[in-house]
Amino acid sequence: AFPHLRVLEATARAGGRIRSERSFGGVVEVGAHWIHGPSRGNPVFQLAAEYGLLGEKELSEENQLVETGGHVGLPSVSYASSGARVSLQLVAEMATLFYGLIDQTREFLHAAETPVPSVGEYLKKEIGQHVTGWTEDEETRKLKLAVLNSFFNLECCVSGTHSMDLVALAPFGEYTVLPGLDCTFSKGYQGLTNCMVASLPEDTVVFEKPVKTIHWNGSFREAAFPGETFPVSVECEDGDRFPVHHVIVTVPLGFLKEHLDTFFDPPLPAEKAEAIRKIGFGTNNKIFLEFEEPFWEPDCQLIQLVWDDTSPLEDAAPALQDAWFRKLIGFVVLPAFASVHVLCGFIAGLESEFMETLSDEEVLLCLTQVLRRVTGTHHTRQFLPLLSVGPTGAAAQAEALAGPSLLCSSCAGGDFNLA
């Protein structure tokens, strides 16, 4: 349909936040991890199936029909920071409460007004009412709140935000939850983008071609097309220009925010520029820990960490250097690669950004102490945090601007449509 299609890629590789690396004797996902809602209505799942990148289980009708509600599954084991195991029955009870309230937040999508501006405020208000009806002893009530706080931290990772107080309540239900049990690519998510690039005609994708300015609403000419005018001219950092009829811009929100005043000529309409400024932008990080021997059970998939004496109803904000690790939700157990055993930790928000300022050794020391405290004296053999696998220099700066976006409490649902 487009015989003169060009894809300008700023870096030496395609995929953006999809990035698979060979480490620990296998493939680990530095970026995107799962296909969420892998079923017929999901174009990513459809493409992966078309390219033969998924296994029999992932493609099964049974897997596609599972209704998760968009919620992360329950942990296989839950450790309190005191070193005690948390009852999975209690965890399941708090998960039912928390995810039930998350589902309620989606009901405000078309409401004329909301009781509070943000998802976090709504959750805390409702939880506060539930707490008044708890009849257990003080220690159990505190443990329940600490477990709920862990679910808040998990939801921050899902929503890509520092706090759920920053996520707008009214448009929260715009996210469409599809059926299907989340699945992964056994040979790496990047196989999907590799197949997509390979399906394009040769020389369609031009790598290492960062764009400087998009000149639009004009009249530009190209020597190869005499007598024809083009409404858009794409100017690259190296001075090359591409006169075109249509442009699809897929740069990350962080890049748009930083270069909004210079990236478009003339500037975007005021309402579009304002929407870009108002949409939120978060930080997520992964931490990979390798062990000589696993301390978890063979069927363990998710290890939850519950930080004692924390509560979503309290606004305590200890210094980041003393408590950044308390935002860690726990660890996903990666498939074993031969004799290699790897955990992948997830952390979001300001704590995630602070972690990036630390050295590998500082992060390793801190998390080793945490794991020893909660599980016993288990030693990590090798540590590989995201910052040591990621790119350096200009490429690292570009990827740092490619985090998840969210609708802030100051946004309206239409801001995403405008942007």
C-alpha cells in the first residue's frame, strides 16, 4: 500500500523497550517481559502466533480463555522483612480486597464526577473503611496493612508510577483488559521485532538515523519526484531530509516532553502540547540476581516481599538512601538455564531512580542483606542489575526517556487521544 515506506530508527537496533539479552546461559528480557492478555483480540499475540514464536501451551484455547482481570497472579511464597513467612491464605484475602477495589476504580470511567481525584486516594479511603471492621489482634491487622502495601507497590510497577496517588481515577478504566494467561517468549521478545523488520522490503528501515525536527504543514519538494510537493519534511540529526506525504511519530513520551519546543516546526497545536505536558511518565527497573543453588521450591514462580510496619494508610517517606529497597515488590523466578538459577526483581518510582545512582556493588550488598534477613543465609553468586546491561552514552539517555506513561490525576481521559 505504501511503496515508498521508510522507517527511521535512532539507534542501531529495532524494538525500543523490547530488548532481549543473552545472559546467565540463556535469554533474559531487559525490557518488555510478557504478552498481557494473550488472546485473539491482542495484536501482539496474533503477530507472535503468526510468526511461530509461541509454544503449544501459549497458543491453546484454554490459555486464551483464562480471565485474570488484568491482575498479577498470587505469589508462590511471601516473606516478611522480619524473616517470617506470611500465610498465603492471608495474602489471598488481601489480594481479593485489593483487586476488588482496583476493579471498582474502573467503574468511574463514564461517571460525571469522582469522589476523589486519584486511584490511590480512592483505594486508601476504601481500605480505611474496611480496617474499621477488622476484628483480629493488633499484630495481624498490621500485617494485613503491610501486605496491602506490597500490593500498592506492585500496582505502581504495573502502572509505571511512583505512587498511585499520581494516577487519575476517572480515566483509569480506559485500559482494556483482555482474557488470556500472561505468557513469555521462550527465545526472547525481541524475536517478534526481528520478524517484523525481516518482513519489510530491504532498506525500509534506516538505522542510526535520529530525527531532529519534523517540519509539517508546508510545501516541500524532492528531486526524485519532479513536480510533486510534500506537506512534511523530516530533518535528521546528520542533515538528511525526507520529504513525505505522511508521518507516524512513535518517539517515547519522555522524548516528546524534553524536545517538545524544537521537535515540531511549526509547534504542535496548544491542546496537543498541553496534553503531552500533563500525561505522566514513570520509571521501572529490573534487577537480575543469579544463585549457585535456588533457595526457592521447584514450582515457585513469584516471591513476594512484605515490609513490616508499612501501611498504605500512612504517608511515611523515609530517606531514599535508607529505604529505597522497600519499594521492591519481590522477585519473579526465571526459567532455569542449565545449572543457572536467576531471580528478576521489579522496582518502580523514585526509589527505582535512586537505585540507578548506586553502583552494582552497593545494590548487590543491599539486596543480599535483604534476602539473608528474610530467607536465611543464602548467598548470591553473581549480580546483574539493569544499569549494567543497558546501553551507555546517548543511547542510554534515549532509553531513559522511554519509560511507561500514565494519566496523572490532573489529566482527563481525552488527553491520551489528543496526544
